[in-house]
Amino acid sequence: MCPWYNVICCLYFIYYHQYLKTTYISDPSNIYAEEDSDYKDNLDFRHHNYKDMRTLMKSVHDECPNITRIYTIGRSYQGLKLYVMEFSDNPGKHELGEPEFRYVAGMHGNEALGRELVLNLMQYLCREFKKGNQRIARLITETRIHLLPSMNPDGYEEAYKKGSELAGWADGRYSYEGIDLNHNFPDLNNIMWNAQERALTKAQEKSKVAPETRAVINWMEEIPFVLSANLHGGELVVTYPFDCTRDWAPQEDTPTADNAFFRWLASVYASTNLHNNIINGGFKLRFCFSAGMNDFSYLHTNCFEVTVELSCDKFPHASELPIEWENNKESLLVYMEQVHRGIKGVIRDKQTRKGIPDAIIKVDDHEHDIRSGGDYWRLLNPGEYKIVVWAVGYFPSMRRCTVGMEPHPTLCDFTLTKTPAEVLKQIRAKSGKIPQDIQLRVRALRLKKLRASTKVINQKREGPRLRQKARKLNRKARAAGFWRA
């Protein structure tokens, strides 16, 4: 239910929506012809069941085949496919230096507005690209966008049968198995906090992982997403990690290492929307909201994610969808554009010039590292940062990178040099023999290190003897009158 600070707002909107349904809508089946003239985006404003959703996605792909691709990431418990629409100038391929973005909707099947907004967004991106809209063209050519309109299709079908008038607060919320998908991800928060406090982690019972959750986790691990948002309903707020509080300190602000950037992300969506309301997830709740997708995405992958609660009405009437689209269109677009903030680059091997996978990128004073797949992206607010990169078998590298105010990433490439031990390891793996010139260089390096360490040892040993000898000479000098204190 709505938190206390949103009760008045929620009550007002629920009353307003019911008022619209009973007062202005005489024939719901004929409402679209009346509304089309009021909105410039001539989109398919209605609720789409599973079959209708597939038909709409196919029509968008047929209209824009060169920039779209439809693929599935798995199936629901009842066998319905989890469809994703991709927008890119090169669909189906990860392009070097191009960030990956995703919107996820329909995690709770009865929260229908997010599903319809994502379907509207598909139509809008396709049509505006064809019209030559420079903003949309730049977004699609510089970003790989993934749109999942329905993570819980089983739940949606249950809510859809009852419709906006009869669907209850929880009808269709859960998966067919009765699982809340937003409480079904691995709980990494308490593992992290227990490790920080060096406390023993209690053995947790193995919870049942829904097929929908497993499909999304595999999707997260397969694609190097940089930024995401999951769209919900039932409130009017944007929440950001951490959603879980420590067990012994409920209802406290639980910031991440990137709290300032998360506040920026939440503010970007909220400030361009009709309602400007953001909050840290841990402070919002009176209990530990563990096993959520926001926190898992941040702790398990390189992706930053927020939750957008779109409306107090979970399943608004179809007549309200054009209004909701106008309220959220700019927010959906400007939020996607934030994926281009911060730094990006390629981490290469000095000799082969190939990208180095699993290199670790650390920002000084930010206790949250990310890993590269050869190329990388690190979301950051404007400022100057000290960046250190290292990988197994390589010497670390450091440089300073400056992030500007413009929504364009700063290029920050790194070149790493293999350690001698790694070079020998690779040579032995190939031929089993070490070339003579390599042997001589390694021997010279070892001798250099040995001389340096021997010099330090000798200095430590000779230090007391030399100081004693100096004291004797000083005493003799004083006795002979050559030294005055």
C-alpha cells in the first residue's frame, strides 16, 4: 500500500480515476476515436493481453526491421515466452564502446501501466526514427536498448481477465506459483554487510527461484547492462538502492557507494514527470525489502537500476493511458540518455592490443568496483576521478579522468602490461620451453631484485655498527679539541 507521505496523493488519484470512469466515459469501446485528436502521438492506447502484445511487437519490427529485433529470454511457469524488443543500429550484436540499457515492466502482473508504457515506447521509437527525429536517431545509434514489457505474463493474464474495474489490489501480482518476483532474487545485501562486519553469515534455506526470475538473472549475466529501470505501480515515487536495511537498524537511509549518482538518476525521472518524488528504498520501508532486483543488479552486475512507481492506480482504465504516456514520455527518454554519463573505455593488452576481460575498474573513494568485458562503462557525476585498473597477470595502471556536465561519456582507455610470471606461464603453455633471450631477461630482473633486497639487508645490518663508529670518532674529536658542542 502507499506509504504515509503519499496517502493523500494516492487517495486523490484513485478518486480522480474512478470519477473519470463513471462520469466521462459512456462507451469505453469507442473512447480511442475521441481521444486521438487530443494527443500528437497516435499510438495504440489500450491494454494488450499476451496475444495482442506479441502482435504489436511484431508490427513494430515489421515497420522498423533494420533497427529492431525480437528475442526471448525464457518462459514463464505456464510456458508463456518472455519477449524482449531490442533497438539498435546493429541489432543482435554488442558494439564496442556502445552501452546497453534495459527497461523491465510487468514484474507484478496486475501493475499494467508499465507494460503499456513500454509498448508505447516501442511504437514511438520506431516511428520517430523513421521521421528523422535527431534525438531518437542519436539514442538508437549510440545505445543498445532492450525493452521487456512483461516479466510476469502469467500474472498479467489473470489481472487482464478481470480488467481495470474489477481487478483487486493483489489479483495477478504474484507469479502462477504464488511467488513475488521482486522478492525472489539472491539476497546479496546481508552477505555484503556481514562480510564488512566480519560476522558469520547464517545459513539460509534454499528458496524457490521462479523460472521468470532465473531467466532475468541469466539475461543480466549475458548482456553487460549499464543502466536499467523497472516499472511498477501502486505509488508515485522513484526509489533507488539499497532497498534493504540492516537487520538491526530498520527504516534507516542505506546509501550505496554511488548514492549521489542514484539520487541524480531518480531526480532525472521524477523531475521530468508530473510528480517529483524520490526516496532511498531502505528508508521508505519499515522492513528489510530483501531479494529485490534493484540491489541484486547493483551488487551482482555492473548495472545501476531504480524502481519507478508510476501511478497509484495499478490497472488504470484504457482511457487514461494517453494521459499517462504524456506524463511519462519525456522521463522515459531522458532517463535512457543518462547511460552516457561518466566514463567509458577499452582495457587492452599492451602487446596484443586485444581487450582484457574481467579487468577490475576502481574509482578512488568509491567502494564499488566494476568489471570489464574488454570495454567498460562507469556511471559517474561530473568531477575529476582517480581511476585504477588491474587484472590477473597484469601490472595495475592508474590515470585521472574528468567527467563534464554534458551527457557525453569521457573516453578513458587503459593499456596493461603483463607481468613476467604471466609471460612465462603463457610461453610454457604454448611450447613448454622458454626462449634464451627471455631466460636472460628474467635472470637479469631477478638479479636486480636480489641486489636491491641485499642492499637493504646490508644497510640494516651495517647501520648499528656505522652509528657506533661515528660516535667513537665524535668522542675522539671532542677530546682533541676539534669539536665543540
